[in-house]
Amino acid sequence: MRQILVIGIGTGNPEHVTIQAIRALNTVDVVFVLDKGKEKADLVALRREICERYIEERPYRIVEAQDPERDRNPTDYGVAVEDWHGARAALYEAMIERELGEDGCGAFLVWGDPSLYDSTLRIIDRIVARGRLSFDHRVIPGITSVQALAASHRIALNRIGAPVQITTGRQIAGGLSADADTTVVMLDGDPTFAHLDPDLTIYWGAYLGSDDEMILSGRLGDVAAEIRRIRAEARARHGWIMDTYLLRRPIQ
Ligand SMILES: C[S@@+](CC[C@H](N)C(=O)[O-])C[C@H]1O[C@@H](n2cnc3c(N)ncnc32)[C@H](O)[C@@H]1O
């Protein structure tokens, strides 16, 4: 039976890779690398570095593929994501069939952890549901950008007994939800902050875990402009940026 491992690799520091992940990597015949966008080259390089550094026990191959393009301005967001996932499922299925022998083991190295804003597991479920290809699959957890953000700022995510909401820039375009004490925002391509309460405390971080990590925190009204300035500069310098921020309401 073919084996597929979905391995969380952390967010940019090779030392985020867990011992469980290293053991799993050392059972792999093929590492599948799929990336997209401007950050592609840097993220692929990190995956290669992880393989070179940690796989010592057997020969392996890296198979790279171009992720299908996604419609970034769809009229119907749900339909566009559905189509994109369909195209990715077909691609992954073809790669597994072509590159792995009947008893082969393949791995998808997922940025951060596969449980958080990543579609790899949904795509694998789709392939399983299609029923054309049989394989076992297993998930190895990794450090998320949310954990990396909290660690770099030396903060706990939640206030005592209080909830945390994890969401996207798109979802907070109309403001934070009324009951959110702490909100972590990911996937925000252009944080404006202008529509948010200036008395919120923000903990912001970019390229977390990597040598290029940047963090900044403070009262939102005091630091928003500075975050936007250094974010734009860093984005221009690297050609891409990945950043995450946590917003906390003032104590009432
Ligand atoms: C598609 S999601 C993937 C999240 C990933 N699975 C995780 O566990 O963190 C990409 C978003 O994660 C956040 N992110 C990922 N890596 C990051 C990093 N090194 N520094 C800051 N934010 C990061 C950003 O908000 C980015 O837009």
C-alpha cells in the first residue's frame, strides 16, 4: 500500500521541524513540493534545506510541480476555491500515481501546520473520495505561525479563561467580532488597520521563525503607520511577505 505523509515543517526555521517529522522524513521515497506565488523560490529552498539536513537514512527524490493558478478576483469566492481544489486534487493524484510505486512512501511538506489555513488535507480527502487510488495517509504536526508569533512576542495567546479567534484579513474587513477578546489575523494582503479601534493592542510579526523575522507591538493607533511602513519596505525588498498579527481588546 502506498503511504502519504503530510508533514508540518514550521514557519521558516529548519529547527521548527520536530523529531517526529525527522523520523517520518527518513522513511520517504519522494518529497512533493508544490508552491505558488512570488515567495515560491524561497519556500522551495527551505524545503530542500530541510530534506538535505534531516534525511540521512535513505535515498529520496524531490518532485516539484507548479500549483494550478487561482482566480484572485472571482465573482463567486466559493466556486473559485472549489474549482481550484478540484484542479489541485487531479494534479496531486496524478503525481502520486506517477511517482510512487505500489509500496512507495511520499510526503507533502506543509508550511506551518496542515491544520491551519492549508488545503492539503482537504485535497487528500478529495482524492480518497474519488476512490481511484488507494493509499494510507498520516499527519505530522508542525509549529504554526500563530505559535511562532506568540513565542516571539513572549505572550500567551489567550487572556485567562478567554477565547481566541483565528481569522483572515478578509473576514475582519467589516471589523472584529463583538465577542472577540483576542483575534489572530492571517492572510491579510494589505492590513489597513484604519477601521479598527486604535486602543487595541497589536502584536505583529513577519517572516516569523526565519533570519528575516520582524516583530512590532503596541497600541494600534500608535504603531499602525509604522507597521505599514516597514511592511511595505520589507515586501519590496523580498518580493513577498508573510505576516500575522494578534489584536487584543483593552481591559474594560
Ligand atoms: C496559507 S496560510 C498558512 C498557515 C500555516 N499553515 C501555519 O500553520 O501557519 C499563510 C498565512 O500564514 C501566515 N504565515 C505563515 N508563515 C508565516 C511567517 N513565517 N511569518 C508570519 N506569518 C506567517 C501569514 O498570515 C500567511 O498569510
